Amino acid sequence: MMTLKELASREDLFAAGHMLCPGCSIPVILKLVLRATQYPLVTSNATGCLEKGTAHFPRSSWKLNWIHTAVGNAPASMSGITAMYRSLKKQGRLPVQKELKFLVIGGDRATYDSGFQSLSGALARREDFVYLCYDNQMCADTGGQSSSATPIGASTTTTPAGDVLPGKLLSRKNISAVIASHNVPYVAQSAPWIWKDLYRKAEKAFEVFGPAYLNVLSPCPNKWKIPASKTIEVAKLAADTCVWPIYEIKDGTDVTVNYKPKQKLPVTQWLKSQARFKHLLTQENKWIVNKIQEEVDKEWDLLLSLEYKNQNKMRDN
Amino acid sequence: MTMRVMKVMDGNSATAEAVRQVNPDVVVVQPITPATPIVEKISSFVANGQMDTEIVDVESGQSAISGCIGASAAGGRVFTASASQGLVSMHEILYITASLRLPIVAGVANRALSAPENLYADHSDAMAERNCGWLQFFCENPQEAYDNLIQAYKVAEHMEVRTPVMVSMDGFLTSHSQENLYIEETGEVNEFVGKFNPVFSLLDSEHPVTVGSNAASDYYFEHKVNQLQGMLEARKVIKEVGREFGDRFGRYYGYFEAYKMEDADRAVVLMGSAAGTAKETVDQLRTQGEKVGLLKLRVFRPFPYQELKETLSHLNSIAILDRSFNPGTPGGPLCNEIKAALYDARQKPLVFPYIYGLGGRDIGVNDIAGIFKEIKEKSEKDEIIFEIKYIGLRD
């Protein structure tokens, strides 16, 4: 395993001087993921915070080949790139005779919602790329609206907590499970606080042949209304409350839970840490808190049972 | 001596045959009536080893054109085909393709737009994309579909143009109608089109590029006006390529075909397969001593306003026949743009707007003869019509 020092000594393909907010998790995630392969990378980036903050003409933060066109098509765009790679390779016409790796990046709006059809299509084609979703649980780029990654009860600008409504009334989409059901070789959830896990998963994602999907929690200080210095702390709280389980799924079904909190904390700890949930901590909204706890427990128990099944299967083999 | 062969083919087969000969590095496929047989034939060429292009089989129009963007930006030659709902679902991305100056070529079998859902020919799909920054060629028959597709690559990839090209033929009327046509020798076609020279490649790890930045009010304007340069250069290049094509293969192409226009005092202006019917009508009326002609527009973008003004301004009257729905304006897109082209002419004809053939409604010799008769009577009375007339519409 790499040490942080060794990782830091690798070339940073993401230049300093970007326009992302102070305390934003995305650069932390990205710098780890970009270091997880030694091959030159080609990146297709969906519209969102990362694209806005790193490719504002005439500046660019990208020291690698990078393309952005729209919010809903980054995977399809990458399919064209990989097809051209195969085509020029077999004709001996590649501009540089080197093996390349391919990385698609999108926020949760681009991944769960607008670009989902494009992503599902590319997964069905078994494209050999890594898909990185930085999941800040809302449309942060456009000012903090609800997406299907937004958890129930969160106050966003399109699901504001008001006198009558207590924020978003619908639960989030479990995208990692949806991606896993495409039977792709590798799906993983991680977060920036557990950097060794995130690095290892990114390395694994680049290694497997076929599509690999990384769903990484990306706390957004600006829209979650947390201090810029608390990004990593809040991300860890998500794992300790099991709101954001850290796990991986190989070949569609083989589940491993990579982090189990010594003491599973109640979800209220997580809710208390962010002002977007503060309205939930009243008596009349207790039912939502209970519902959130129920959903978290249900997913956590399911993951543990799937892991148990997987371990037994491995023993039987 | 060119070893061309005469074959019987429909427009889709002729398009697929041209694509087989040009052999793009990547073809993105997606079924959409009536362009589906183009991608079916290309898929079958690949399955049988008759071309070695990489096929990307996508799930939607938007993914098809997005795949083309990625492939083209990766530094190779690309093709896709579409029509109607498939084409307009590409709308958002078509603009980006042109702005990124990617020389993609798309074959389009023109079809009406929903609702009501309709599978048949009209130009509303291509006209919905007329301002997305692509060059647009329109074809009368399978021969032109074949010839225009080959020329499209040479124009799009010209270093001063570097702009995508859409080659349109009428759905079913051309895409599915078989006619005799010349297929040129593959070696000759390749020599004519030439090798693809990328300006940059996303696969060139030694020269990384950032493609598709965002630009605010400080730079956006410059980007758009720079983009226009490709379209402006295309005016010259389309003519050069059309002449070169004629010198090599014997069939010459310009912005438009002026049929029996030298001494005409009245003319019909249109695009696409109805030109055949219009030529027959002109021939018949000529035997009766009528001085009528036809102007068949081939290049809609860039719109050849200067040349159209020179060719049309001395006429007494013209009927402009649009095959698309352009609600809330004084005519179809062709009519409105020709009127604009004529505005600063010293002498100009009376212009009569017609709309015909929506959703595949037939137009016949009698219809066009009726139009010639009508504009003659109206212009003799010096009667100006601002109202659009619809041909063959039920009462």
C-alpha cells in the first residue's frame, strides 16, 4: 500500500488555482483518483461544479486530455473516444503508441438523473472506463436544488423547508445498487475521509477490464451549510452513522463492507452536523428522522447480510 | 479512365455505399425511420469484413451525436445517420459539435416532426437544426445522396472549414426509392477525399488538450464569431470541391442547380426530391411556350444569398416552395431567407410563398403547373400575396 508521502510525490495532473469553493471535497477526491493509475488518462467530464471550476476559458486545471460538452452525455461521449482508440490502435494510427486509461466524471445530477440513460447505455456496452461520481447530494453547481441523490428531509432551494413542508419528501435513489445490477465488474462507494480505501478502490477500478463505478460522497460546505474546515469530519460522520456505507460490489453481487463503525451512531448525529437538516430536529418532524433511521438501518442490514452470503460463498468454493 | 459502375440503389443504400468507400474510423449507429437502413447496411458491411470501422451502438439520438463528438475529438473520421425525432433529440449537442469545429458528417433522411407522429418526408427536422452551425446539403435523388456524402467529407475536413456537414435526402421518396446511379471506384473516392488530418487528439497523451471549456461574457462572443469563420470559408471550399468532383467524376456541383433559367421570367424554388417533378413540369410548360424555370437549392447552410440574388433578381415572379412547418412567420425558412437575400436588389421579382408536402403529402406535375399559372396571373395583376398558400391541403 502506498503511503501518503509516496502518493504526494506523484505528479499532480490537477493544477493548483482552480475555482472550486474553499473546503470543497471534489479536489480531494480527484487528486487521489488521478494518482491511482500510472497510465495516461483521457477524461470526459459532465457539466457541473468540477467542470465550471476547472475549465473557465482561458484557464484550465487539467494537465491531461479532457473534454466536456453537456450534462447528460459524458458516458456516450467517452464511448466515442474509446471506439476511436480501438479503431486507431488496430490501424496503427495512434498519435502516441501508449496504453491509455479512460475516466468519466459527473456529479450526482449528471449521474443519477440527466446522464443516467447515457451511463446505463455505456455500461451495457461494457465500455472499459472508470466512472467517478462525486456525490454532493444536490445540484450544487446551479445553486443547491434537489436531485434524486438528495436525501429525504434535506432542505434545498427546490425542496425548501417551510411552514408546511419539511424539505424533500422523497428518499434518495440507491445508485450504487442500480449500477451493480448492470453486472459490471466493479462498483464501490467511498468517501474522502478514508483516503486509503478511496485510493485502493480507484486503483482497482482502473485495473479491471470493463466498466467500473465509484460513488464518492462529496460534502459541499457551501450548500450543506457546514464550515469549510469540516468537510472530512462530516464525511466520516456519514460512515459512522451508516448513512454513507463504505463498501464494494464485484461482478454485480459480491459485496464487501469495507468500514464498520465500532459504534454505530444515531442518524441525528449526522443530521445535526448540517444546517440543511436543522428543521428536522423538532418534535413535529420526528417522523422524518425516524424514517431516515429506518432506511439507514435497512440498507446497512442488507449490506451486512449480502456480505455474509458472499463470505459463505467464498468459503464454500 | 475511371472504372465506375452503374447500379440500382435507393438513397439509403447509396449513402451507406459512400460511407463504406470512405471507411470512417468510427460510425455511431442508432435506428430511426427512415434512415435506419443506412446504419443497418454499414453494420452488415462491418459484419462481413467489407469495412473495418468501429461501430458504437447507442441508445438514443443524443448519445449518437455525443459519441460522434468523443470519436471526432479523439482524432479520426466519423459518421452517423439520423432523421426526425432522432435528429431533433440531438439538438443541444449539434450546436456543441459545430462550436468545437469537429468535422463530423451525418446522413439525414428528412422526415416530419411529431405530433401527430408521422414517418414520411418533410424538411422540418433539418430546418429545426438550420441555425446549429452545421453545413447543410440537400439531395434530389440517390445519385446526389452518394455524391454529396463524398463531397461532405472533403468540405468538412478542409483545414479552413472544420465544420460538421449534414447531408439530407427526402425520407422514403429518396431514401427508399431505387434509381440508377453511378458508383465510383473506391480507390478514386479515397484519393478524392484524402487522408484525415486531426488538428488535435484526445488520445495524444504528449499534448494534452482541454476541449469544451466554459467562457463567460469576456470570451464567449469571440468564440462564436471565430466559429463562424469555418462557415464563411465553406462558401469558397464547397464550390472548389464541387468543381473538383466534376473534373474527376463528371458530375459538377454548385450551391444550386438552375434548370432552364437562362431566359425564364418565372421560376419555382425548392429543395429535395420534388425537383424531379418540377423539372418535368418545366419541360411540359416549355413545350407550350411558357418561359419557366426551376432553381433547386443544394446548399442551405451556408445560405448562398449573394448568388441567389444574382440568379433570381431579374425574374418577374418566383414561387418558393417550402417543405417544412414554420409557424408564425410569412413563409417557410427557404422563402424567408430568399426574401432577405432579395431585399437589397435594385430589381426584384414578386415572391409567392407556398408550403407543400408536409408529412409526406404528394406533390405532382399538376400542382406545380398550377403554381406557375397562379403566379403568372397574380403578377400580371401586380397582386402581391403575403399569405402562405398550402398545396394539396384538404379543405
